[in-house]
Amino acid sequence: MRFNALSRRGLLFGGIASFAAPAVSAAALIATPRQSEGPFYPDRLPLDRDNDLIGTTPGRARGTVTHVFGRVSDVQGRPLAGARVEIWQCDALGRYIHSADRNRGPRDATFQGYGLVDCDSDGGYRFRTIKPVPYGRRAPHIHFAVKARGFQTLITQLYMAEAPENRGDGLLSRLSDPAQRAALVVPFRPAPELESGALAARFDIVLA
């Protein structure tokens, strides 16, 4: 079921000014850094492949509800309408939807684990998911794949600025350029105006 609770564009993209990134000139935009796809892109996609990975009560997925949203553009700041954004992540118990996942503990069957959405005319996208949790030696992260006509598919990962595990994450530590690191590490802030007890994170993506 597609998540329509945030179709109230004024709430998400207008009324969420406290989460918006500062305005920048087109010349200041840098391409979002590429990162490894990792071994756990789902090898069996869920039947439900929309932008709400949590569902509704009863049977809602475990974890802290988190609204991840942003804008996909090129390096000149032009929105890429129709770009397709995919995300995947482990559930609150640390399990991916993948047969080779080394974590053999229980899995939260109510968590979709994968979602996709096509950007609107302004390049905007949004997901309703859970706050990412650590996986093995990895810091909490969400995998992204972004596909747009005329661009090579971007594979990257989003990290929580508040996560102490960031310091020891081998993949994140390869980003020595502060600007590139800042492009992937964003704050996850309380967003009671969106949903009780929820977090929100703005992740703008720039394709080159």
C-alpha cells in the first residue's frame, strides 16, 4: 500500500522547514558519493514495494518510525522528475531480506525491508520506514539506489549523524573529504508534527 499520509505536501515539504537544508547555489552542489551496494540487496522482493515500509497497526513493524525525504537533482540543481529511488535496510532485529544474511536470529516479518518511489515534478521523494540499526560492524545505515534517465545508477548509503558507530564504520571512514561525508551523514530529528514519536531525516541526492 502506497504511503499517502504525507501526500499533504504542505506538511512534508513546506511545513517541515526546520528540517530543510540551507539554500545553496548551484555551483556549490557536489555529486552524492557512491558507496557499495553491499551483499544484501533483497534476493526476493516483497509483494508490497511502495514507499511505506512499516504498515499500520495492528501488525506494524518494530522500531522507531522515521520519515526519510529529500530531492533528487543534477549538479546544476535542476530537479530530476520521475527519477526512481529504491531503499533497503535491515529490520529492527538486524535481519535483511536475503537468504545469505549471516544473522540467523528472528526476523520482523511485518517490516517490508525494501521500498521504491518515483520522484515528483520537483524531484521530491519520501519514505516511511524505521530508524536504522547497527548491523555487525556496520554503523546504522539505509541503502539507496537512484535511477534517472541520462545518468548512471547511483548506489549509496545514508548514515545517522547521531550514531556513535560512525567512527568505526570501515566504509564510511573511506570518505576523507568532509563535504562528501556531510553529504551522506545527516541528522535524524524528532518530528512530532509528522507522527507521534517519529523521526525525520532530509537526504538530498545529487546525480552527476
